Amino acid sequence: MKAKNKRMKLDILAFGAHPDDVEISCAGTILKHIEMGYKVGIIDLTAGELGTRGNKELRLQEAQKAAKMMGVIVRENLFMRDGFFKNDEEHQLKIIQKIRQYQPEIILANAPIDRHNDHGRAAALVKEATFLSGLMKVQTFLDGIPQTAWRPKAVYHYIQDYYLKPHFIVDISPYFQKKIEILKCYASQFYDPNSTEPETPISGKEFFDVLESKARILGRYLFTDYAEGFITNRVIGVPDIVKLA
């Protein structure tokens, strides 16, 4: 799934090291903001080809199915090497090109610390590329045409497997059940009683219960049913303290 207009401006651009990272951690937030009228896109860094279950082709198909169900405008894959991509100039420039192409106001990225090595590395890669994207002397091109520097307002890291204390949380109560349905697009990765593939930390029958429990714990802070949490490296300004939840 690609945007018809390569230079379409997005409000939110979510990056994930692997297909399903974004859905597991912040699909509810994305669904909420799409319903609010914001334009959202997803860019996966890898195809998750080193995953224990499934394969590259299947995961790409599952990602597109999930994107369609979410209603995101664009979903692309940068096809970096799963497990071996680096936070270096080559990979940073690939991220910068996409940030400048879609000019998002907000970036969502992997958790800075997590069980999977790729998650923390992706978090640092996207964060550093976001800053560099705002430097005019860093040159990138799209279809041979020089791109204009662009720096989003903020990078927010979603929380993944490890518990990290969130800096802010988003009520996703009306969207949680759809989030679970979206995750089921990744049939190769989650519980399937007929699967003969090895078990993984997310393939067990209880995994969706774990997700629900985490969302309920965060929801208690807002006196709602479900929420998703985020971490930020910047001080957030509040326009109206009376309306804070």
C-alpha cells in the first residue's frame, strides 16, 4: 500500500522495526486519530524475515491486510536487514528521505529499551534521523529531485514488551477490540491451534490476554477501560490544564 501522491503530507508517521510492532503497541492510538481526521502512515524497517514463524512474503501480505483494516493512507517497507540493520549514515538517510517525503508533524517509534535488540536500535535510528531531517545541509533526493529539510514536532516512543513508565497515555477504550481484530491479520505470528511452527513469546493463547491486561492497567490512570502509553524525550506543552484527563 502506497500513497497515490508520493508527496502527500501526513500528520502522523509510525515506524516499526518489524511488521506488527506498530499494531501491537499503538494500533488503538492510530485508529483514534484516524477517526479524528488525521492522516496516518506506517513504515516498517524490515520484513521480519528472521522471525521464528512465517516468512518474508507472508508477513508483507499480513502487514498490508492490517494496514487496510486500520485505514492508514500509506504503508511501506524499507527492507533493511532484520536483526542486522545499523544506526549509521546509510540507514539514517533512508529514514530521512521518508520523513521529508511525508512531512509528518508527529513520529511514532519503537521502545528505546526492549526484549528484542532491534527495537531499541530502531528507536535510536528513527530519533536521530528525525533530528538530521531538519538540517538543510543533509541532502536527500526523491525521484532525482532534492528534498526540502523537515523536522517533525516530536518523536514519541510506544511501549512494547518490557514495562516502561509512560510519560503520557492515550485512552483507546472504543478501539481496543478492533485493535485485536487487526492483530489477527498476522495469523502467522499469533495463536493458531493448527500451527506446527515453534512457539514464540507472542504465539501463545494467552498473549492477547496479556495485551488486554497491560491496556487495562494504563486505562486505570484515566478511569477508562483501555489505554496505550508513550515515552517522550521532550517537555510537552499543555494548552489547557483544565482539560487534562
